[in-house]
Amino acid sequence: MNLEILSKKDNKEVLNTIISKIRDYILYKNLESGDKLPSERMLSEKFEVSRGAIREAIQKLEFYGILNSIPQSGTFVANIGQIAINGIIEDILKLEESDFKSLVETRILLELKTVRLAAIRRTDADLEKIKAALDAYTKKTMNGDDAVQEDLLFHLAIAKASANSTINTLMLLITPEIITNFNKYHVCDENQAQKGVQEHLEIYEAIQQKNPQLAKQKMKDHFKVLYQYCYNL
């Protein structure tokens, strides 16, 4: 049976099925640290799923430190024992979808740290990317268009400027879910969007000035309405 990605729920089920099969393969073949897995194409044929689905499962297992992909070399079992592999994967399969409140809390915690680091570490190139995202957000908002994606691109540019790859990865993981929920709950009305332009500008200016304390405060102010809205759902 060919497993297709038809919806978010189906996607999670497919992903979990593939992860389970990869775990079973590792255990059945008694693979150890440094042992190589079959190619994406071979796993795709073996499990009867798309290569994209295999790639997504591998990336998730990489994130949790179970696999290690090396460009042009392949995917290998990380330095971890089989008992640990089995236990971690069991926990992964039990993970529930994050609710909107959890996403908001996580995002705020991440970004208060991220914006401080960005103000300290940002380069001129980082600043240009943040400004470009700010300009795109401002243009759409002033035209009365939906600027949710441009808003999040602004925040992702700040995450990139923090020079912390783990924070950047976490932001990338939760961003699609945040976009979905923003649209679902209509978080950004017109008045708030207009106010957001000024708040984004103040965050940008604090980063430009390399003032981490001010940057954190401006980010905290920016999230005030969202945080209150979340807890009034």
C-alpha cells in the first residue's frame, strides 16, 4: 500500500509509520553507531512511500540525534545505543500536536532570547535581511493585505542573526504551525497590524543600535497583545 500525504493528520501518521519502520530496520539489522542506512530511494521502495516522506522522517530523527546525514556520503546511525534509540523513538511517536497556547509560549521564550543575541551578534548582512523583511511587511500592511507570512519572515531573519543554529531550527519547526493558527484564529486584525509596523521598526532599530536590553523590551512589548489574546481563547 502506497502511503500518501493527504492532510496534516495523515502526514503525521505516515511520518510515524516511517519512523517506526526505520527503527525496526535498525534493530532487525542490529545496526550500531556509524553504520549506514540504505539510500532514500531504497527506503522509499522498501516502505512504499515517497522519497520526500523518507527525507522528512530522516530529518526528524536527525533533529533528535538518532541519525546523522553526511552530504554525498549517506545517512548513518548516530553515536547512541539501541536501547536509547528505541526509547527515544517511542517518545517521538507519542508526541502530541502543539496547541496554540504552547506555540505562543514557546515562541515568546525563544524570541526574547533570540532578539538579544541578534542585537549582540548581528552583521551588516543580517541587518539588511531584517530590513528587507521589515519593508515587505510594512508594504503589505499599508496596502491592507494579509502580512502574516512577512511578519514571520521578519522574526526568522532575527533568529538567523542570533547566530544560534539550534534556536534557528526551533523557529523553523514551529513557524508553519503558527501561520496556520494565526489564520485560524484571526489574531492580527487591521488595527493591530498597523501597530505592528511601528513595533517591528522599533525592534529593528534596537538591533541596529546593538542594544540587547532595548531589543528584548521592544520584543516583549510586541508580544503583549498576542500573549493576552492567547489566554482569552
